[in-house]
Amino acid sequence: MTTQAIFDTESAITDLISSCHGAIYAYGVIAAQLTQVDDALNAIARFRLKRNELIGYCVELGFAPPPARAAYELSSPITDEVSAKVAAAILEESACAHWATALSFLPQKVAAAESKFLQNCAISAFKWSGIVKAFSSA
């Protein structure tokens, strides 16, 4: 996932689209290392749907969505099932950070849907890691 400064609605939405592009790529790599790929494939579908929804907002608001890059740098090597699950948990936590940062810059009707997506990312992070981090001191 990429990181960019968020100062307005356009930068918030384009950051979220870029995050979706990165997540889709990463989940493809993650899926290749899992024996049960359904969760990773469902995550790819979830991020694709979200990306397409966000692109619709771009069109509606009159600005161009960012294109996907050819490749992305992953947070750590993904070489087996354990590292794939760790990477998936980190990816979902990163998505939570992107969505939480963007929420205050989004129009109210968009923010409502995006806050639900943030919640889904937090739940997915827990499913991958088994660790609850909300309100944690760590």
C-alpha cells in the first residue's frame, strides 16, 4: 500500500484507490502461499469492489482515479503459509490506517460507507492474526 499526504477529498479518495490496488496485488501473492485460498480470494474481491466504488466517486466528483502500478513492494517476504497470514494481517491493519485517516476528508455520504469498510478491515486483520488490537496499549 502506498502512503501519500491527505489534505482534501480528492487526495483521500485517490489514496484509498491506491491502497486497494496494492491490496489486490498483495493478496495475489498471499494466496499463492496458502493451502486454503478462499479467504485471500475473497479479500481480493472485497478490495476490487471497493476500488470500483471509489473510482465511481472519482468520476462523480470530476477527478481522475490513479492507475494501478505494475508491481508493489510487500512489507515482508512471503515464503510460506505463516508469512502469508502475517502479511495479510499487516495489510488489513494498514488498510485500517488509510481508511481512518481518509474519513474526515470524505463527503458524509461517502464516509458512512468507508467507515463500514474500515470495520471490515479490522475484522479481517483479527481473522488473519487472531490478535485484537483495538484500544490496546501495545
